[in-house]
Amino acid sequence: MIASYSFTANATVMKAVDRMAKTLLNITA
């Protein structure tokens, strides 16, 4: 249960970080 929740939370964080990175790249490009 905890591992499953951790995996889901980690995936969500990774998606958010990926989106932020793409946004920053678009701003600096």
C-alpha cells in the first residue's frame, strides 16, 4: 500500500518536474 502510494506520488512529481523543465526550456529558448 505504502509502496504503491509512493510510486504514484513519485510519478506525479516526475510529471510536474518534466513540465516545469519544458516550460523553462521554452522560456530560455
